[in-house]
Amino acid sequence: MKDLLKTTNWLLGVQWLFFIFTNIVVIPITIGEAFQLSAEKTVMLLQLSFVLTGLACIIQAVFGHQRAIVEGQSGLWWGVILSLAYMAPAQGISLVELGGSLSVGIIITGMLSVLIGVTGMGAMISKWFNANVMGVFMFLLAVQLVSNFLKGMLGIPFSHQTEPVQIDVPVTLLSIFIALLVIFINIRASFHVRKYSLLIGIVVGWLLYAFFFKQDAFIGEMSSFSMELFPLGPPAWNIGIIVTTVIAGLLNTANTFGALKGTDSMYKRETTKAHYRSSFTITGMTNVASGLFGLVPTAPYVSSIGFLGQMGVTRRLPFILGSFMFIVMGIIPAIGRFFSTLPLSVGSAVLFVAYLQLFLSSWNFFNEMTFNSYTVYRTALPLFVGIIIMTMPAAYFSSIPPIIRPLVSNGMLVGITLALIMESVFPWDRFTASKKSA
């Protein structure tokens, strides 16, 4: 009780609130735009995202892995869902069918995650995600997310457009200014200012956007917090979408391993089997809820590592307080409606800078490896193939059977899958040793 009354814990909690908010707020807004939802449904998704994220963070910190790690809407899932929403119309799949199939796939994935947690398979699966797989995962995730943010900065809609789309030059110039401002603060400002760089970028950018451009406000008639089952579309059974969703969910376990392994040194202990078991079980349950309510599934945030290092505080209480405040933000409808008016270009510019840090995360994993003319293939093949597929138009894959088309047309999933296959097929340690002896 004494700790709850300490001002420092509440101030640190506010910092966690800022961090969680800046990472989450853009996601439901972009999903609402990608699926062409009404303003009221978008506000509802935003409120539910706040509440579910806050609850998941608290439950994980108390009963799960028991660390101050954000359990938020996954960047990998977000990238996959946006990519599918953009490619679906070109492949003859309606957004309603896509949304319903995604919901089914996410629920199935959540159940599988619970199964992994209950059976204790998490510790065994972690061995598959070695330094090379994690490095490939981090790099491709960065490319996928940063490309989405850059699209938002350029004023390009996240949803599929039937008419030609052009770069909005004035919005682009403002976005570039915001991004440069956040970078400048991170490089040149003092520690006490730097830790608020994302919030400063959002506030300044939002004010400038409101001054120079017409503010596109959502007008919702919601008088209280509400929920709706399957807002993206009723359950559907597009097998290709469901298979892609389940594979994405299994590959998304890399977030859990990256976040927990990355904080082992901070907490001066290795993640135990019990922690893996409880963490996967909780993530699975939140993902079942995500499927039911049309939300992007959650996962432990690897980016929490950098934030913990920046703050220098690993205690759970401030994190729990910040998560509780985030829940309150979601429960009060007026706050949800207000934050749903955040311009996508502003949020995209801020997160564009924030997720550049994923390059450092991937670089750190690659530094654990020894490269030579033999072992370079384990990394170069999945990276290059994944990135090249990301740049290919959706129409190129129209000749692929529909059941596997959503999977093979997603560069991130293909790259991570190739990395896992390469690690399983070739004895890379032997090749490294033989090259040294030669």
C-alpha cells in the first residue's frame, strides 16, 4: 500500500501509459480504415483495444511471465492483416469474407497458443527460434511495419483503392517534419525529455495537422462502452486465409521468445518453463478474445526492451499502474472518440521512427553468429526472398492456388518460414568450423 502512494511510481506509470498509447492507438484506426468500417465501429475497436491491452498487460505482469513487458497488439499480426486487406480485393476476396475468415483463424490460433502453454511446449519451441531466425524475424518485421508507416506518412490510404492514389505532398512534408523532430529529440535532447519523444511528436504533429488541414473527426453516437461480436464480418471459411492466419500465429511466437530472452539480463534470471507456460496460456486467451471482437491479436512487445533500458526501472508496479490508466482511457467513451481522431499521418510518422529500433534488435541477433561464404545463405536467402515478395504486386500471385495464395504472397511469412527450414536442414555450425579450419 505504501508503494501505491509513492509519487514516483505514478509518474513512472504515466510514462508507461504514454508508451503503450503511442504503440496501440494507430492500430485499430488503420484496421478500421482498411476494412472500411463506420466511425462508430472504429471507435468501438479503439476502446476495446485499450481495455484488452491494459488487462493483458496486468495479467501477464501478475500471473504470466511476471515482467514489465507490454502485451500489446502484435506488429507481425498487424502487418499480415493490413497486407491481406490490401491484397484481398485484387484476389477476388471481399473484405467481409476476409474479416470473418481472419476471426476464425485468430480464434484457432489462440486455442493452439493455450495448448502450447498448458502442455509446456513453449520451452521446447524456443529452441527453434535461434539467433538467425530471430534476426530474420526482426528485420522483416521492421521492413513490413516501416513500409506501412511510410505509406501513412505519404497520405496513402491503408485500404485497397479502386482509383489511382497519389502522394499527398503537404501531408508528406508535415509527416517528414514530425519524424525528424522525434529523431532530433532522441539524439540531442536530455534523458528527461528524450523519454517523452513519442508523446511530443504526437502532440506537436496533431496540433500542426489541425491548424493546416481539415480535421477528419469520427462522429460516434455511443453513450457508453460497448462490444460487438465479429465486427469485421461474420465467421467465414476461406481456407487460404485461415491457414495463413494460423501460420502467422505460430510464427508470432517469436515475439514471446524475443521479449523474454531479451529481458533475461535485465531481470538477472532466465525465463523458466513455468513462465513460458503461463505467458503462452494468457496470450492464447487474449487472442481468442481478439478473434471474437475483431481486434489485432496480442503478443509481448520486443520494443519493451529498449524502453526498459531507457527508463532504467524494471519494477512491475509502475507498469501495472500505467496499464490500469490505459484501461480507464478505453472505458470512457468520450476519450475513445477523441483519440480516434488522431490523423494517420501523424501516428505513422511517430511510429516510423520508433520502429527503426527494430533494426538494432535484428543486428544484435546477427552479431551472435559467424558468417562466411557458406553460412551467409542461412540469412541472405530468407531475407532477400521475403523482401522481394513484399515488393511484388498482388496480381502476380493470381496463378497460385487460392488455398496457399495468402501465405506465399506474404513476404514476411515466407521469409520466416524459410529461416526455420534452413536452420532445420543444414548443420551450420559444422560449416562454420570447416571454413575456419580451411
